[in-house]
Amino acid sequence: MAKDLTRGNPLKIILLFSIPLAIGNACNQLYSMVDSVIVGRWCGPDKLAAVGNAGSVIFMLLGFFWGLPAGLTIITGQRFGAKDASGVRRSFCAAVVLCSALVAAVTLVFLAYLEPILDAMNTPAEIRADSLKYLRIIVAGTPSMTFYLLMSFLMRSLGDSKRPLYVIVFASFLNAGLDLLLVCKYDMGVAGAACATVASQFVSGVVCLLIILKKFPELLPSGRSDWRIDWRFYWEHLRVAVPMSLQFSVTGLGCVILQSAFNRFGPGTVAATTAAGRLEGLICIPFFAIGTTLAAYTAQNSGANNYRRILVGVRSGWLITAFISVAGAILMMVFSAQLLRMFLDIEASPEILKAGRQYIFTVAPAYISLGMILIFRNTLQGMGCSLVPLLGGAMETVSRIFTALYLADWFGYTGACFASGITWTITGVMLLLYYMYEIRARLKGKRTGLGAKHPVGLGRSCKCAKSSRPT
């Protein structure tokens, strides 16, 4: 049940494709929201601080595991846009093989270095043991999470955003039920929350695989030849996927540095920023949905060498994102106190409310810059440009390190709160400028995509390959 994104009204396509993604992202946020609400209310602020402290490390790790399948399936989408049926099947097989090998290796490395990472983050002694416990379970379960992500991204690369949504909704309810069972009934604390997340993701992956077997014959290999190892073809996938994975991991490293700055101010402040960060995740749901939509949309249209259509689609996505960012920032600031009370007993700790509101009022005005990052980064990746988004992630990390560490030294907690906004703005402007350069070059025929002009396995990067002016 694949969908061709190279035809039809771009604005309508982006909206219809992104709405299921936004709902799915909202359900994904429920994983962390439910964990935080249940842990914070049932187990107390120190346990919530432990989960929040672990969250930045998890983001760094899952950034790699999220970027890997997302990058691998960019090629699948380009093959589909180029009407290359054999290439779609071979890309499916390549994604499965490469994802399995890389995930196994990275998981083992992270498991070996969790304790030194927590030490480097200045993790408060009161929450260190629980953070380590939560991290070990989540990291050990990342292969099952990546399995789910790969299956869902494969469906999206062929234009289907609805079925992954149905799976996420089911998994969210399953996660909530397991949280209540393991944390509240069996009193497993942070370990119960971690087990619930891993189990829910694994079940989601199995369900996605069953859907692909039944509804997506375009992806399924027709014989041994589709599984044949072709290193040039594998390199086409790795050339996009590895920088994309590293980009998210590098961004996650910046979040770890920022978390280490917040850790200086004690468990109460960590709990406050954890709660505020969960709320921030809800506001950012549409940004991620539209960004993911543009990655699939751009991949198919890049495969068809239809860059004018990409230009129109990106303009539409940016307008939607800008409106949502302004509205979301206003809502967050107006209702900050009421929203923070969902996570913690604020009356017992009024200083937590003050710290959480300060974080929200400092970061919310910069949501529009975060939206800019997600729009232009995903668009460039959909066109096969992997190096610049990686450099953008590196710049984001350097900016976050400088602002988090130095501003925290100079201005205390207030300085640490400004780190994200400054970082997002610098990175967003850089990606916007490069996107403008790249799309103009392609409209003039100085660049070409991976799909239309090259056979499978012989595609070029976005920096080479002359072509005629695209239509």
C-alpha cells in the first residue's frame, strides 16, 4: 500500500502525511510522559531526576539508532521515487543487514561505558544508582527499539504514515499499562519504567513486520539475489545513514553536556528541567512530524529529479512550522505552572516550580529556531546531502558546550537555560543558508539526485554528477 509523493498538491500531501506522524509522535511522547508522571508522582522527585538525568544519555544513544534506520530508508524512498522496483527490494535487504550489524556493535560499546559517562556528567550521588539502573535496561533493549524504528521508517519511505500511527497508538497504551503494573503494583521503580518502554517497543516492531509482510509486497525480497552483498550499494546507504546517525548522536552529546551543567544545581533543579523538557517535547511534536514528512517527500521527489516540487513543499512546511512554534511558545508560557503540576507535588517543593517556569520562559521563544533545524536538516537528508547536516550537528554540539558550560559559570542556572535557544538559532540559520544554496544549484541543473540518473548502487553524492535542468 505504498503512496507516490511525487504527484498532487504539495501542501495537501504534507499535511495529510504529517498529521498521522504528529499523532504518532504524540503517542511516542506518551512513553516518556507516562514514565515521568508515574515515576514523579509515585516514586518522588529524586527518582524523576534519575530518569531525567538518564534521558540525555538515552537521547545520545537513541539518536544514533534513530538516525540509522531513517538514513538507510532514505535510499529506499529514492528508489521508489525513481520507479526502481528491484532497487526498493535490495534496499530493504541492505537496511536490515546494515542496521543489525551496526546496532549490535554500538549497543555493546555503550553498555561498557555507562558508568564513566555518568561520572563525567557530574551526576548527583543521590540519583546515580537509579540513573545507572534505568540506563542499563534501556541500552540493553535498544536492538528491539531499532527493529521497530526500521520497520516503521520503511513503511514511511513508501508513503504510508497511517499504519505506523496505528502501531504507535497500540504501543502507547501497552506502555502505560505496563508502567502502572510494574511501577505502581510491583513497586519496581525506575527499572519498571524502563522495562515497560523496552517491551512496548519490541511488540511494536513485531506488529510492524507483520504489516509489511501482508501489505507491502514492494519491499519483500523475491529471491537470494536481493540479499546479495553489494558493497557499492551498501556504501550508498551508509553514505547517508552513518552521517545522519552521527549527527543525532553528536546532538545528543550536546544534550549530555547541557545535562551536566544542570546537574550542578542539585536533584531538585534536575527534576524541574526534566518536567519542563517533557512538556517541551509535546510542543515539538509537529516539528518532528513535518520534518519526517519532508524527508520522505524530498527523497521521492529527489529520486524523480523534481526539485521545483521540493522547493514548494519546503515553503509550505516552513510556514506551518513557524505558526505552530509561535502558538506553542505562548501556550507553554501562559500555562507553565499548571502543566508542571502534572509531574510533581509542586506545593511541597515551590523551588521546583520556580526553576521549571524559568526554564520554560527562557527556552520557549526559541522554538521557531528548533523548527528551522528540523525542516532544513530533513530536507537536505532527503536530497542525499549527509555531510552538511552532520556538520550542523557538530556546530550545535560545540555551541551547546560553550553556552552550557561557560554561561552556567557566569550566570548560574539562568545561563544554562539560555544554552538551547542560542544553539538552535546558530544551527538553524546555518542549515537554512546551505539549503538555499543547494536548492538553487539543483534548480539550475548543477546537481542531481540519486535515483533518476544512476543505476542502483551507482548513485552519486549531492556534490557531484552533472545533469540536465530538471523539469
